[in-house]
Amino acid sequence: MEIGFRLISIIVGYCFGLFQTGYILGKMKGVDIRQYGSGNSGTTNASRVLGKKAGIMVYLYYTEIVG
């Protein structure tokens, strides 16, 4: 039972890790953030391109959900 739970946890964690929150937030605002700044869709570039609020949202997603 414990092995099954761990396996499911790994699969769910992997699936959540597939989402690029910075890219998704950028597309919602009509911007492809990969075309600006460093070209990365991470927290720092999201903050630079989309603003502080979006940067905080991306950071929280990566630390709370993925991390």
C-alpha cells in the first residue's frame, strides 16, 4: 500500500511540474515571456515582464506545488 501511494505521489508531482506557470500567466495577458528578458519562463523573468504580482504567483506555485 505504501509503495502504491509513493508511486501515485511521484506521478502527480511530475504532472504538476509540467506546467510552466510563468508561460501560462503570460499567455493570459497576451505576452509570450520567453521572447523577453532572459527568455526563461521562471520567476525572475515573469517579475520583469509581467510585474511583481505575477512573479509572486509564479514563485508560490513553484515553492508550494512543485517544491
